[in-house]
Amino acid sequence: MTTAPLLLARYVPSTVWVRRYRRPDLTADLRAGATVAVMLIPQAMAYAALAGVPPIAGLYAAMVSLVVYAVFGTSRYISVGPVAIDSLLTAAVVGPLADGDVVTYVALASLLAVMVGTLQTTAGLVRLGALVNFLSVPVISGFTSAAALTIAASQLKDLLGLTVSGQVSTFTDAVRLIGPQLGDARLLTAALAAGGVATLVALKRWLPQVPGPLVVVAVLTALVWVAGWDDRVTVIGAVPSGLPTPGLPAVGWTDVQALLPSAAAIALISFMESISTGTAFARRSRTRVEPDQELVAVGLSNLTAGLFHGFPVAGGFSRGAVNFNAGARTPMSGVISSVLIVIALFTATPLLAHLPKVALAAVIVVAVATLIDIRGAVAIGRVRRSDLLALLVTAVATLSLGPAPGLGVGVVVSVGLFLRHSARPHIPELGQVLGERVYRNVHRHDVVVRPEVVIARVDAPLSFTSARPIAERLAGLVRNRPETRFLVIDCTAINTADFTGVDMLGTLSEELASTGVEVHLAAMRGPVSDILARDTAYRTLVAQGRVHRSVPEAVDAIDGPAGGSA
């Protein structure tokens, strides 16, 4: 392959699978695409309502993003479209800026999608897919569970037919604005909500092959239409037919500045959802997803969704599972789902005018209930309490401050935990296992320790965050044993080094030498040795024969004819 085809295959993966596409693939993709569309159409409208935009915007966003992802994505199974968390974030960010103006609200939501897409695409092109690693599992769990609670609470107004004055962006907003009005619930709306939720739960449990959201939306819409309850139950109203005209949102530069921090947060969350979905199904199917290209694909999907008057999208896990289980073979299944959405836009919009908002609210509540992960929190707490604390702090921040600030707190907590762990490296003292040339932790094994030799293993990188604690721990081990003449540092677990770490090693060697203690290094990894080789102090240790391939070799050198050079 020449350079041009390789680049085309890398950045436009569809050029690879299209050439190999066969009739059996089309049959499988038709079945999977139709199955996903049946789920996606009501789901997209529900999440549009959650985002605060007209339900039709959910179909616009899904329609174009599915096709774009099929062209640029690397997963067979990801189905891009509106998702719960991103929709909540959209409402929380756009609501205060729109100040009740519907036209402005839709324009800002579209602008947000364009900005999210631009950030993701740029990050993917410069290969920043690893940014998602800044969110730890406990932080993700706390954020997701709290966001799900916020979403469920925000839907109470539609489930009970309440009129709420004010934007419900946080869980505390829901308690403050909806709580006092619970006594004003409309009985008919509440009854429809109860029936819808019960049906969704029952179908999910006993008939999972039946598309519950479509059934509930269709039945409740027909019921409201036939019974003439349009004036007793809130419906979404007239829905435009056909396709939207693409274009940039009519907004100003101040809007871009106001949305930028939240766009960055949504870009991170959207990619996290998509890559976790793609990775999960890649493992099951023994295929691969490319994180940086996924970032580009999801970014272009968001960018296009914004240009077609949509709002931020991502690859949803539930849709991915449906696509996988339905037997999708290529991303063509997404194109087929998109075609079916287009057909619905031309044929089904008159019926959607009678769609009750309570049906969409029921779909949302049942969908987000699975995001509340109590078992995961318990498991995290069993493994490490500090991680449980991170989960709880993120959850409380999300519930009280809102999803975007809560996510920010989560990122800070993730970085803080990383720095905390880095600043407390594990450095066990080692001793020789009886009868073997093996050295193990003195607190975990029966070993022999020689009084004049301290052997310690550094289980941390030689970096600016860990350099001082490493030096203090090693110096402390020597200080606690006055007869020490040799310090052997087992470098097996050191995987990288920076200038601060390298400088610390040289300084420690000089300081201990002044007290009559000779430093030896053992089992240094090649890449780390390459970094250290640029330092004069390390080259001196090499010249003096104090850098060894293993701990036993270091001990043999100490026991040599000269007994070391100290």
C-alpha cells in the first residue's frame, strides 16, 4: 500500500470495509439497523425533550450523526445519537443562556454541538484520545449515578403534569421547584406515567426482544389521540415534516465564549461514553477500535448534528448492545437506521403531534435508572476507601452544583488522587528468601536481611511527584540501620523518569556517599536507563560498576574481592 491509501484507510475507515462488503453483510445490517431504529426513534425524541429542544431535533441529530460515524468510525456496533447524560448537560448549560427564548435555545444547543464536535475532531487529529484517562472509574460512577438521579427528578414535572417556572439543572433545583407542587399533580397524566413506566419495566424484564420505548410511545400517543385528551395531557404539538436545511447557528462570539467550558466537558463525556461502548463490544467480537480515530468520528458526528439543528450526541451503550445482539456486521447498520429515520420524518410527523410528553418522560426515567450503580459503589468501597470518597464527592457536587461543575470537580478529584498516590510511593525493603537467589518484601515473606546491606524496591516512576518521597524513604531505611554500608535499589518497577527524578537519584547517591554508604542500582529497564544515561551521576555509577542487571548480581558485586568500593 502506498502512503495515500494508507492515510485514507486510517482517516476514512469505511473505505476498507466497503470494498469487502457482500450480500450476507447487507442482510445482517438491514436486520440490525431496523432493530436499532425502532429503539432510537422514540429514544432520540425523549432525549431531545430532556435537552430542552423540540423532540424532532433528536431525530435530526441521530439521522446525520449515524451516517457520519459510519464513514469515519472504527466500531461495527456503535450507534451514535442523543444520550441521557449529554442531553442533561445541554439543558443545564443552554437553559440559563437562552433565558426562555425558544429560538435562541435551539440555536445555542446547535452551537454547542458544533463546538463539541470541533474540540473532539481537533483532539483526535492531534492524537489526544488518552485524555479520557483523566476520569477514574469511581469519578465516572459517581458522576453518572448523580446525573441519572438528576435526570429522573427533572422528569417528575412531565410525569405528573406539573407546570414549573424555572430551569431544573440540578437535583436540588428539582427538589426546590417541583417538590412544593407535588400536590397539584394531574391524575390522568400520573396514571399514564404509571402505566408507561410499568410497561417499560415489564417488557424489559420478561420480553426484552420487544422494543419497549416504541410500544409505550405508540400506545400512549394512540390513546391520547383516540380519546381526545390533547387538552388534558401535554403533547409535543405540531412537528415539521421533511428534512432540515443545514446551516450555522445564528449566534454571537459571546455565546461561543460562554459555552466553551461546558463544550469541553461534554466533549470529554461524549467521547468517554463512545469509546467505552466501542471497546466493550470490540472485546466481545475480537475486533479493534482506534481511540484517536473514534474521537475524530464522534467529533464529526457532533459537528454535523449541530449544522442540522441537532444537539450533542454520543455512542450509547444500550443502542450498541442492541446493534451487537441483532448481528450487525459493519457500520452500514447505522446508515440503514438513518434511512428509516428519514422515512419517519416524511411519513410519521402528523402522528407525533399527539405524542404526550409523559410518554417521553417515562422512556427517560426507565432508561436512566440503569445508570444508578449502587453495586459498583459498594465494590469500590471494598477495594479502597479513598476511591469511594472520590465517588461520593463527585456525586454530591453533581447533585448540588449541576452536571458540568460536578464533572469539573470529578476531574480535579481524579488528578488529586493520582498526585496523592504518586506522592506516597510503595517502597518495600527486601530480603533474601532462604535457599534461593530471590529477594522479597521483608513484611510479607520469611527472608534473611544482612545488616550492612539495605535492599529496597521502588514501585513508582522517578518523577517530580514522587522524587522527594522516594529519597526520604530510602534515606530513612539507611538511617534506621547505622551499620549500613550498601544501598541496593531494585528498579524493576520504575517505568519512567523525568529530570527531577534523575536529579534526586544523583543527589541521594552523593549524600549517602558522604556518610560511607555506597548506592547500587539493579534491574533498570532499558527505556529508563536510556533517560538516566544522559545524567553525569548515573554515568559515574556505571563507570564504578554499580549498575547491575539484577539484585542477585548487585549482591554478588558487593561480596566481590573488594567488597564494593566503599
